Amino acid sequence: MGSELCVGDNLNGSTPEQCASRRGGLIDTSSEDSSFIGLPIDKANLTSDRVWARIMKPLQPYKVAGTVDLDLKHNLRLQNLTVAVITEGQNHNAGHLGLGPNSTVLAGLISQGAIHDKGFGLNAGSQSYDKPRPGSLVLGGYDKANVIGAFREYPMNRSSDDRNCPLQLNVVRLVLRRPGQDDVDLSPKGVIVPSCIEPYDNLFRMLPYVLDDFRQNTDWSNDTVVPNDLYVVEPGLLYPSNVGFDGSLVFSLEDGWDVEVPNEELQHPLRGLDADGQMQLRNNTTEVNIFAEPALLDKAVLGKAFLSQVYLAVDYSKGMFMLAPLLPNAQGSDLVPFSPDSASCSSGKAGINKGLLIGLIVAVCLVAILLLLWVAIYLTNRGRVPPRIARVVHRATGGGPEIILLRPNGCNCG
């Protein structure tokens, strides 16, 4: 996110501090302290997501591209990492570490032999107000210690011209469940709701008829609003705290698996930013983690509240993603690569099967599990700007993630 986003008309009613905080930090690519090396857009070879290109119109998804060296722990450096810098628009909240099939980060780690397999495993942790817990991101494999039972596999080829959705689930039934009351079907019987897993999204995004049914069955009204002294970029459904919300949501998937998202993952006191960009709570208002407006492009969105209950593993070589029940408070790690080729060394080499994995163990509390690239650089170096890294001019407030890199050990089978 470029520093241009938080000046003049781009502030869009926020203070500069709120603007920088909502985006997790800004970089100034023109600063003399910056080692960012610019590239012409047509030479950067960065693939633009067509959905974001559509949402950003008439603006471009990004106008600045370049390279940096990304220094990680244990003397691991990704050299000439290509990055895009967003410098205009409002339809984005924060930069993130791209982990898609064209990820420059994954490609760089593979080319340097740091990981063997293109993919990742994600324990999204929990952003619950009452029961927060840390999560973890493993590059090149997954953490078996976080998984209960067997994985269920789903194809990554269910995109359409309108909505690129590689991590799509088909929800065959969605139920609102509340203590002492009958279950309420929020989706019509026999109607399949295509739903995209979006790991960086805090909120569920519902199709219009589902959103309307939820509102009607939970006594929602538009009388409860965000107070003027609080900045909330994308508010969920708001209720007076004396009304609140005491239910859970049960998602029945196409393969017969039910995933229940409990109440503690669905509601919390209203969160927002004060004029100084600091996170604040309003205990007189309950926010439910369902976006207050209908989902775009006819696809529902399953965000981090859904992922608080399941472990996600993405294996690009197979074109599959996998889900399994999540063990919430696993002790230790058991890192497993995706391919058998990286599970053992060739004849005559000694080592263990985890030699080609990097694990990022991330403490998650009110921050996105997919780490903001520049905040990750800032925190990893404890405020020191490393050589050839673009200077961070603002940092996200409200605390940050602890990052531990599990350096490859044993033999290098790559």
C-alpha cells in the first residue's frame, strides 16, 4: 500500500492515522531511504485478479510495481521479489502476502530450495473476543498436529467469468441455530449456495435472500449505527448490546459434512479505529461477523470465522484444496510436505522429511492471518529497516503478530 493512499481526497473522510492503520502500513517508494526498484507494469509479469480489476474500475488494480529483497529470519533472503503497490482507490483494506498459484513469494522460496511444494497449510486461529487463539501458516506443506481426522478434497477449478473463486465450496443448507429454539433454514431447500473461502476476510458475506432471512430472524433493525467518533471500514450487522446475538451458524456442505461456527466466533463488541488510528471497542453495541451488505457477484464468502473451525491446505500441484476439522489448541507441530518426493532424501543422503518446509507460526489477535507483507518485514526486524527494503512510513496499530520461521533442516532434496 503506497503512501499516496492517505493524502488529500484519498482520505475519504478518515484521518491520516485511521487511513494508515486500516491498511496495515504504507510505503513511500519515492523516499531516498527506500531501496524499492521500480519496474514498468508490462515488465513486472504480475497477474491481476480479474474480480479485483472489475471492482476497482475505473481505476487500475495497481499502478506501481517493482522489486525488493525480503529478509526473513535465519539468514533467509528472497532476492528481487516482485511486488505491486496500490496507490489509489477505496475498495481494499490492506496489502497481503500473495499465496495464489502465481505467488512470487512461493516461486522465490521454491527456486531457492527453501520449500519443495507450491502450496500452504493454514490454521486461521480465532479472533474471538472471549476465546482468541493463535494460528499458523505453513508454506510448502501443512501442520498435521492441527488436524483432526482425514482431509476432504475439493477441486480448484470452479471459477466463472464473473467471479474467480478457486477455493469454492457448495453449501447445500445453512441453518441458524439458537438455544431453546427451532433451527431456522436461511437457504431455500434444494438451493445450492456457491461460497468462496477468503482467508483474509473477517466477515461472512451472504447472498441477498440469506442476509434478509438472517436479519428478520434476529430482530435486526437499522437503528443501531456506528458512532461518529469511530471509524469502521466494513461494519457487520449491528445490534444493541441488550439485544445481542446468541446463535450459531451450521453450514452443510455438498459432501455431507456439517461445519458449525459457534457463537463466540460470530459476535463481539463493536470494533473500530479512533482518530489516532488506535483500535477501540464499544461495549454498548454488538457486531455480528456478517457484512451488512449483500455479497457481490452471486457468491457468498466464508471468511476467518468459518476457518476458525477448519484447517485449510492448498496443494497447487494437484489442483486441490483440502479441509479437515481443526484441533483448536494443538501442542507442538508436525510439518508434512505435500509431495512424496520431499518426504525423504535420495540414497546416500541423511536427513528428515521436513527439510523442505518453512513454517510461519503467527499469533493472531485482531490481525489478518495472511500477514501484511510490509508489516511482516517491519516486525521481523523490530523496527530496523533492512537494506534494500522499501521504508515503512506508517505501521498498523493495536499490536502485531509474532513470527517464527522454522528454518529447513536435514538434507536438501530439491
